[in-house]
Amino acid sequence: MDRSNYTHLDEAFDMLTDCGPDMKNGFTNHGPMAAEALCALGRADAVLDWVENYRRGGLPWAPSRQTIDQNNWREALAREDRISDWRAFFHAEMQGATWQEVLNRWAGQLAPGICAAAAHGVIRVGHAARALGAEETALRRAELADALASWAYAYQELPTQTPISPGTLTPHQAFGRVPLMPPEQRRFSGTIVSSLYALNDFPAFAPVIGLIDVRGEPQRLVGQMTEVFARVYLENAKDVLTSIVFIHGVTGIDALGNMLPYLDDATARTALGYAWQASCGLYAAFGTHPLGGSEIEAPRENDETLVEMAVGHGDEHVIKFTEACLHQHSLNPSPAYLAAARHVIDALPRS
């Protein structure tokens, strides 16, 4: 990792400090995530202007309500009114341990809720962890604390068959067994999260978490899963909503991949199972098409051109998705990543 790419990241995080987890337009705050993604893309030169424009749409942190501690933290999970309490809790956690220790401990505790806020919590944590891996600074430690808070306050578990049986299938094999919720059972009230809650009334989904074999090399499994969900994106992203939905099927798993170097083996494998479940949940709730059998053709544009197109586009989802696809393509070459990165540039409106 080239640390020079991260030259302006701390300044960007400082500019975003007062922005809470939500934006005026009702979306999740993507500012810190997109800023780090721009750095990872080698476009540190674009970070500050992008952040300056983006932060104008931010909302402040809500008032604190009650202290969260080691005895009562479970009661505060999934409480949107406790976001600032969670923020204070994780900032205190960061004072008493290394960031790697805090990340490993709480990734394990929060793993069953990886789908929180359509995976935005785990995605933000993954970007923060990669930034800290490049260089540890006070502002990056603070961003990790805020990222963990955004995961905890939006915590959401999907239906899970217990005990979770050890799977035997590869992600590609297992995906063929993921059930689609019938249209008449689907519920959408304006957010992706509302549709995921509908899975609680779809018993066929519960066994999904036990389909894949998580005993292999973790980063290889991340590559296999993201490649499957890049293909899912290409088959199912038909409009703005579904494009955003299936973007998160890739970026949630990619973000977990950024965390893996700092997780112990048991935590990593548990989290991989829940990341698979979360992306399958998006497909079960919004999908319409299975994976196609035809070969995927890579776009004419090379990586550098795709980066320039994403930065010029300006949308936070486009920037983050392009970075995730190119990152995974560099580790696990597949035309599906490149085709997905090219597709999203036309699928979403420009910022």
C-alpha cells in the first residue's frame, strides 16, 4: 500500500468529524468511506474537494442519552436513538486497547448483524481499518470508533438456522440454492432495511448461512464471494434502487476482506459466514434473476480510465463500488468486476 495516496485523508476525516451517520437526503453518510476509497484509487488529489462538497449535505450527531458500558451494551444494539452513546463508548474503547484489539473484539460481537443499514456499518469499518493499516493516527482511530458505532446502532440480524451447520459448497455452488422471496411477500417502505426485515417472514431463507464452506483461505473466499455478487449485480441491477442494492452485495464482503488481516481465525470465519448471508439477503429480497451462464465481456476501458470515469461521475456509490471491484480484480482477476464497474457509471445519476 502506497502511503502517499493517503496524504489528505486525515484532513478529510477532520472535515467530516461533525457529520453524523445520516445525510439530509435520508441516505447513510458515505463521506469517510468514499474519501478512503479515493485514496485507495490513487486519487488523493480529488479527496478534499469531494469532501467539501459532500459534507454540506450532512446532519449533526444526535444528543447523547445514556452511557453504554460492558454490562448494558446489548440493550443498546439496534437503537437508532443511541448512536452518540455508541460513539462515546467506542471512543473510550479505543483509549484502553490497540485499534486491532478493539476491531477484532467488536467485529466478533457485531458479526451476526453485518447486514446493519444494508451493510453500511461493516463497509465503513472496513475502510477505516484499511486506513489505519496504512498509518495509525488519532483521526483514523477516531474514525474507526465512529464506524463501529454506525454498525452497532443500526445492528440487524437476518433469520439464521441454529445451530449453523458447517457448509460444504463453494459460493458459486451455494448461490444456486439461495431462495428468492415471492413478489407478493416482499415489503419495501422506502429503505433497503425495510425489505430485509421482510425476510423474518420467509422461513426458506434461514438455512442460507450454512451453505458455504468457510474453512478455506479467508481472502480466497472473499474473492470467490465478491465475484459471485459482481455477477449478481450485472444480472439484477435494472434501475437506481436495484443498482444501489446490489452494489452493497459486493462492497460489504470486500470491506470484510480489508479487515481480515486484523481478525483472529475464528472471528474471520464467523464474519465470512454472516457477510455471505447479508449479500444473499439482498438478493432474496430484491433479486429477480439467477446467475447467467454466458461469458461476461470486459469493457473496453482499462483500470485507469474506469477510475477517471468514477471520479468524474462523483457519486459516492460509484466511487466506492469502482474501488471495490478494481481491488478485487487485482487479487482475483475476472471480467465480472470490470463489467460491473463500467455498468454502475451509467446506472446511477451523476453527483
